[in-house]
Amino acid sequence: MKISVFLGFQGGDWLRHDTPDGPTTIRDGQVYEDNIHIADLLDPLGFDALFQVEHHGSPYHMTSNPLAILYYMAGRTERLEMGTCVVVLPWNNPLRVAEELSVLDNMLRGRRIYVGVGRGSSPSEYRYLGIDQNEASERFKEGVDILRLALREENFSYEGTHFHVSDATTRPRPWSATLGQNLYGALVSKSSLEPVAEMGLDLMCTGGTSVATMTENCEIFNNARARVGLGPTRPIIAAPGYCATSHEAAMEVAERAFGGYIEGSRRHYGFDDPQQFAGIKGYQQYAPGGGGDPRGSSPRQDYIRSGIFGTPEQCIEKILMYAEVTGTDHIVMLHSIAGMSVQETESSLRLFSTEVLPVVRSAAAEVVSAG
């Protein structure tokens, strides 16, 4: 069982809609200093990987280039693996993404990269970048094709609707022969599960759905893979997490910080205003009459219930439950978001590393041995 961490890099004004007295004034540079401080703890504390996300134009996650952060941390660590959750392919030239992944792979010299990709949902980010969201699904499919070819083939050409590559070789070549073999599609909506599974991607569950929805999504995804002759995937599960010496202390942070986070996420993605998705190809499920927020009618409650919150014993129980019902062998916990202090985040990670990590890894090893 791998336990990794995703850091928020959220602007100090992110909670401006949730606090009656307005935002806490924290400069963006301080946000970066705080998150890098936490990132520096992950290697010595024994966590497996650092994951980062791509977002643009808001304080939601101020990480416009997640690979740049991973480059930086590659040089500050010796053992830590790296992951993306996710790179949004329609917002990028996929050949450039392949180059950047290959550079990171050479920096890591054998440490693994978990490549999570997505198509993005937020209309505001598509507008910010000047990209037609109606093209998102096609750009995503072509981006996956090109990314695979660029990382696997010494030389290739590709002719698509949106991307054209002629006689290209990505340099540097990847350090690892397996880079690009396992790409993870980060999914929330059910309508995307089957087409992405049939593309041969593995599954990364993000977005804060309930445990029941997540379990159902994993089953739908693996059934779709089976129909095209592929074996089941072990999904990477992204979930919020906070470990404390008492249940009450953990849940106070969960309600205060993570409850505010998921409500703000609804605003960021436009799920609180479904009219934004009206007429956008491939996003009909978010538009009026299409079902709305893919996380259901109670996203705050479901998100908190899905989280790995509580005492060390409760965190262990939740992780082993996820392994049983979804088949996961890798959980990525969201830490360090607006509404949490650096001290709170560090305290949680230190307690988790001493009381939770050894137990869940031992339990996972016993399952593998028994199998």
C-alpha cells in the first residue's frame, strides 16, 4: 500500500466567500513557502510520492505547471516518487507534456512518476486560456495518443483534428522504459468512465465523491476494460485526510477546512451554476437537466465522509476499507489547503507517519503474502 500526499498551494483569498470577515491576507509567496516546507517533510517521514495538479487563473490551486513543482522537489529529495493529479491535456501541447515528463524522469533516475491526465471541467479556466471547451474531449483523446507515442517510440508521426506531429523524436528520451505505459485517467462523472477505460487508461478517482459512488465507478471502469480485453486496474484513490490524537480534533479540521474546500470547488468548476455548461459538447451531464454536480446532491457531507479523518486507528480502518472495496493499493491524501495552518498540517503528517504508515503497509504485505 502506497500513501502519498497532494498539496493545495491555495491562495490566502480562497475562502473569501466562506468567512464573514473576508479573506486572511497571505501573500502568494508565503503560500509557496508554506507548501514547500510541508513537501520537504514527505521524504524523511516516509510518504511515497508527492502529487500536484494543474489549475489556472484563480487561487483555487495556484499550480499552473505541476511538473515545475515536481522538478523542484526532485532535486530536494532522494527517495520520494512524483505524480500528477492531473495534467489537463486539452490545455497543453501533448508533445510538450511528453518532453517535460521525460525531463523529470531523467532527473528522478528511476524513481517512479504516476502520470494522471484529465480533460478539465471548469468553463472559467477554458475561457482564461482561450481554448474552446467544445473541443475538450477530442483534444483529450488526441493528447493521450500523442503522449503514449512520444514516450514509447523513438520516432513517430500523428495526424489528428487538433494536433499534427511529423517525424518527431522526444529528447531527452525517458530514463525509464515504462514511462507512458500506465497513464491514469482522472475521472468524476460516470459518462466518462467507459470511454476512458476503453482507451486503455488506468483509473484515478478524484473529485470528492462518496465511497459508494467511488466503488461503483471502479466496477464500471473495470467492466469496460474487460470488454476490450484488458484486465482490472488498481485505482489510485485521491481523498482528503487529517490525523489527530482525537476524533473531535480531526473532525473540527475536516469541517472547517475541507468542508469549505469542497464548497469552493463547486464554485470553481461551475457546478453551482450549471447554465455555464449549456451547449458545451461533452459536458451535457453538468448542464441544466443533465444531472448537475457529478458528486451528487450533498457534496460537502459526502466529501468529508469519504475522507481519511480521525485518530490513527480510524485512519487505518478507512484506508483498509478503501483497499477492500475498490482494490486500490495507492491512496493520495490532500493536505495543506486554505483554512489550515502549517502547524496543523505538519502535526497530522508526523502522527500519520509514525502511527498509520507502518500498520497499513504491514497489513497490505500480509494480504499480498496470503494471495
